[in-house]
Amino acid sequence: MTPTLERWTTERSTELYGVREWGAGFFGISPSGALQVTAEPGNFDHAVSIPEVIEGIQARGLDMPVLLRIENILDTQISLLNDSFLAAIKSLDYKGSYLGAYPIKVNQQQQVVEAVTRHGKKYHHGLEAGSKAELVAAMGMLRDTGAVLVCNGYKDEEFIDLGLHATQMGFTCVLVVEMPGELPLIIKRSRALGVKPILGIRVKLSAQANGMWAESGGDRSIFGLNAAQIIEIIDALKEADMLDCLQLLHYHLGSQIPNIREIRNAVAEATRVYAGLAGEGAGMRYLDLGGGLAVDYDGTQTNFMSSRNYTLDEYCVDVVEGVMTVLDEQGVDHPTIITESGRALVAYYSMLLFNVLDTARFEPEPLSGELPDDTHIHIQHLLETLQALNLRNVQECFNDVLYYRDEVRQAFNQGRISFRERALGENVFWEAVRRIAILAKDLPTLPQELEGISQALSDIYYCNFSVFQSLPDSWAIGQLFPIMPVHRLDEEPTREGLLADITCDCDGKIDRFIDSQGVRRTMPLHELKDSEEYYLGAFLVGAYQETLGDLHNLLGDTNVVTIRIRKNGEFNFVSELEGDSVEDILSYVEYDTKALLTRFRETAEHAVRRGRITATQRREILQAYKNGLQGYTYFER
Ligand SMILES: *Cc1c(COP(=O)(O)O)cnc(C)c1O
């Protein structure tokens, strides 16, 4: 690409990277081309410059990659969700109330759960636990007895006892029955402890959602109870004279439901079940709709899986209205509506920042005129094809160069072409492909064969992070995250590239990017400068990414820095957590690092004995080894 003569503006970067579309008012670009972040959506008067935060992080001695959390964005998200439900309830004159329950599995880090309980207190925002460990965390963190504590997941005796103790202490701790076999154990334990349990039922809805993660709903869902099983539970509760304990109906359609129609259908079906349970005489008080509130990662506002075709306000109004419509018709009291939104609450508040280490370009060496007479015939054909290339024969030439390239490879494998000749042949081939890509831009319609051609010629930017550790959903389920440079946004990005991480794994790359028209295979990037680092950010990574990540290639947890933006636009560093050292990582895979060092000392002593190194050199080598153990697992400059 050649730079245009027209001056590049930050507004053009804003459009190019879709900042307004995915940023939800939290992100913008400053006049000097820095990406900015604010905790008050749409108000950039006191926004913080991300490059300045990076400077502050480095001044404190932490290296890239860094996971940066903006604590008060989480506060804002909690307020937006609660205020939006409260507004819908008020405007529709709904008689019940709303309570949020943050599902711990979405981001279990103590800092996150702490922030949710702290800021969520004024809304009585509660927690949802899906396992014993999560319940133990929740019981340690939650102080507000006005909040709910919802227990999903399969429960053994220990799990049930913990939940009953929480109830004993005055918490609304709901034990949600997920499978028929759980009920007898719950009844037995509550009698033994003398605690009246608060029970819920997880229903398997027939409404099916189509999001990428949405397999929790539908008849084939592996979770929840079907109608016959629910009736059995009601009968068993009647028998035990405990039907009044059943107070909550729960379902979870799946995460990231992009289509509001599916959400409405599920609400309608679940509310009918709720009315049915009330009609049976259960002590119904809560309708828990689970998660599913989506994040618009690509900013397209569509029912594409990385997006959502509704706003938060529409979601809340549709939910409240959906519940009311069914219950008013059946003459059933309005319950407290609970949602377990996780993704929408925490996605925005974390970003992954990393530097680019190097780039690779697919640019052939300039061809020097004539080929020597004895050049292999296939290579001569390649050059002739290249010379005959024009707009009318683009496709034909493309097929020809592919054919001759394969012939060259075959001739090399059979020993008829030298390695140097093969390199020449490949160079001619790439020059032809480069020119074909330029011509193809002027074709009225792009032939199918040529579709991937600009991707094949794009640069590779080698980035200092691990997809497996920091963006696992990008690798595992092809999720899209907004990614862009955090500075130089007043300069035109003149390159197109894809991102490779430092795991040396061929899956360790990102080659799918958000785009208003679907998915891009490359993204616009700036040329690297010798004199300065180039920083990129991956955004909206607060949900699910942190603990799903793994230690592929022994790249560990990144450094984590949390800041709070102050009213005057300054920011405080609230906390810094150092990422894993090499020593930490090795101990995770069961190395005893002390023993490792002892062994290495011996190996070095052998080398001294054999005369390969001197004793002084041994000392230096051992020091380097110790430094290696203590170092960060990522690339350090
Ligand atoms: C995962 C999960 C959630 C969270 O869903 P989000 O779409 O992230 O809000 C809520 N409830 C249950 C039962 C879950 O399993």
C-alpha cells in the first residue's frame, strides 16, 4: 500500500478500527493519536491515555505483556445493568424487583469478585457458584444478606452442607436442583442440620439458542430437568411437606446469545413453567434467567455470534415485559427477577497490552532482468508468465504460476534443480503473486481462487504474548476480540498483517479480526520504527479468558495491573500482580527447582573437569541459569 497524500486523521483511525462501535463509550482516540479509556461512557474530558499507563507500568519495572484492569469500568457495568433493570421495572410498573448474581466462573480472580461485591452492595448484587470451590469463595466474599447466593452445579454432601450453613446465617442461599438424585440428599442433610433449605429447580427449556456457546438450552441440553422430572420433584417435596421450600426457577440458555428473539422465547417458556410451579403450590419467589446477555465484540449490532442485536435497555424491558405478560394472564404474583450476567459485566474492564517484537514481510527480492541461459525451463516459464501478466489474463496467469511453482518443487525433490535455483523460482513466483494481487483489486468481481491472495501476502507481526494463555477462546472456539494499536493513531497504518504469538505453535496466531462486513483475515498496522516499541491491545478480555488459559510452551500468567481512573482524569495504580516466573511455571509441572539447580551445578562441574569451561566461566553460567529461573516467561527487552 502506498501512503495517500491526504493527511491521515485520528477520526479515520476511529472508523478504521471500529472504536465507537465496539468501545461502548469507554474507548476513544486523543488528538495526539493515543487510545484513551474512560470509566464514564461517552465522556472523554477525564479520559486516561493508555500509552501513559504503559509508561507508568514500565517505570514500576513491569514488562509486557500486561493485563490491564480498569477497576471503575466494572463499577460502571454493574450500575448500568442494575439501573437498567430498575428503570424497566419502574416504567412497566412491574410489581417485583431485580437482583443480579455474578457467576464466579466468568472470572474467579479474587480482585474481580471483591470488586463485584464491593460496588454491587448498593444494588444487593449477589453471587452464583457452580462448584464447591466457588461456593467457598462466595461465602468468604459476600457480606450483604440482602443479596442472593445461587448454588448451581452438581452437589455432594459437603456442598449441600455449606449452602445450608449460609442459609442458617441469614443468606438467601438457593440450592438449585440440577438432577433428580440430588433432592433426597438435600432433604436428608437439611433435616440433619435442622435448616429449612431454600430450593430452586433448573429447567431444561425446549427453546434453543444459536450462539456459539449456546448449548445449555434445548431438549438435548446436558443440564437441567425436563417436565416429568420436575413433577417428580414436586411430588417428592409434597410428600416431605417441603413444597414451600421451592422458591426459585432457574434456566441458563448459554452464554453470548446474540439474538433477542431467542431470549424472549426462553423467557416466555420459563415463565409458563414458573406459573405452573406456583399453581402446584410451591413457594415461588424468584425467577432466575441465568446468563446469556451478550457483548458486542465486533460492534456490528447484529445477530452474528460476536455481536448482539439488542441494547441493554431493550434486554431489560423485553425480559420484564415477557415475565409480566405471562403472569398477569395467569394471575400469578410477580417474582424477583434474577439474572446471572457475567460476560457483560466483566468483559470491558480488562485489556491485554503487548509489544511487537518483529515482523516478516512476503516481499520478493527485486528481479534482476534476464535469467542465465541454463536456467531450468520451469523457472523460465514462471518468468514468461510473469512478463505476460495483464488485467485480462489474471486468473489464467495465477493458475500457470501455481503449476510451474509445483513443477519447480518437484524437480527439486528429484534432484534436477539446485537449492539456489529453487530459491530463484520461488522469488519469481512471489513476485508474480504480488503483481496478481495488485491487478486483482481492479477486477469487477474477484475469482474464488484469488480470494485468499492478499492474506497470503500480508505481513506477520510477531507479538509478545501467548494466545493459549491470554486469549484462549480465540484459539479454541474462534472468538473475535477487538484488537488495535494503542498509539500512533494519528498516522496512517500502511501495512496489513496477521498476529503471531511467541509460542512457536502454528495455532499460536490471530488471523480473524472484527469487521463491519463480517470477518477480516488481516488487520491494518503501522510500520515498525527502529527507535520505539509498537504496542497493541486486545480488548474486552475480562470474561472467561483468565483461567481458561493454559501453560502451553510454559508461558505463564502475565503481569496484571489494576488502575482506577480519578474524576480529574488522573489515575491511581491500585494493584500490581507479578506474572509467573520461570521457576513458578516449572513448579506447576512438578519440577523441583532447587533440585534442578543442583543437577545443573553438577553438569557444569563436569564441564569444568573435562576442560570445556573454566571455574570462572562456570560461575557466570550458573548466575545466568539462576537469573533465567527468576525471570518472566515472556520476551524481556
Ligand atoms: C456460565 C453461566 C453464566 C454466565 O453466563 P454469561 O453469558 O457469561 O453471562 C450464568 N449462569 C450459569 C448457570 C452459567 O453456567
